Amino acid sequence: MKQPEKTNVMRLLDQHGVSYISHYYGETGALSGEEVAEALGEDPDRVFKTLVTRAESGVYYVFMVPVRAELNLKKAARAVGEKNVAMIKSRELLPLTGYIHGGCSPIGMKKQFRTVIDETAQLFDTVFFSAGKIGCQVETSPEALLGMIGAEYADIT
């Protein structure tokens, strides 16, 4: 079977010398994060979703949480020193990040926003997250991701 084309996320990981494994699940029809984890045969606590928020100050922030967890907006705001943050509307995602809902990656957005990863990522040698398109995930160490995009850990769930 022919490997699908590399995504921009994979090319950026290559450029930064970050080792990763790509996982394709497009043929499974998985959409929700939990369905993706199941399609990959992985623990949903290791598969992260990328969420984009806007603070009252107008600043955008990116948060990564396990697929079966909910972002705690109060904890998220506290982690970035804001009074509050709110999820952006789905229609704002593509023009802001270059990604569509379900295929949003913390790597390769139009602009690199401050990113906070739930502290539980540190429990795993590797974590999974979107490779920038629906049907494709990348797996890498949380430290490599942290270093590449200048992210930080916090309790945000």
C-alpha cells in the first residue's frame, strides 16, 4: 500500500530533526478524538486534541488535552495569566490557523501561538496529535514537541 503524502506538520518535524511516527486512520471513518484513539488502538490518555481559544485581552492561546478530557477554561486562563479564555468559533479556525476542525495541529499554524499541554503528557514516552489533516496523526515525545514549539505544561483539565 502506498503511504499517503507527508503533511506540512511532518515536513516541519523533519526540518527540526524531531523523530516521529506517522499514523493513518482515514479509512476507518473515525472523527471524534476517542474514535481516533480506538482506530489507532491507543490509550485515549495518550492521544491529544488541539484547542484554540481567545482571551478577553484578544490574545489567542492553544491548549492540548487528552481526547477524552475537557479543557477546564478557568485552569487554562490561570495557566496563561488571563482572567478568562473561551473557545473560538469553528468558522474562525481555518482563517486563523490554516487548519480545519478535526485536523488542527499545534505545529505549523499560520502563526505560532503560546501553547500549553496538559501536564499528563509527561506520563508518556510518546503522545499522539493531529498531523494537520483528518485521518492522520503523528506520534512523538512530549519533550520534543515542547521544545519545537516552545510549549509549556500545566494542569488544564
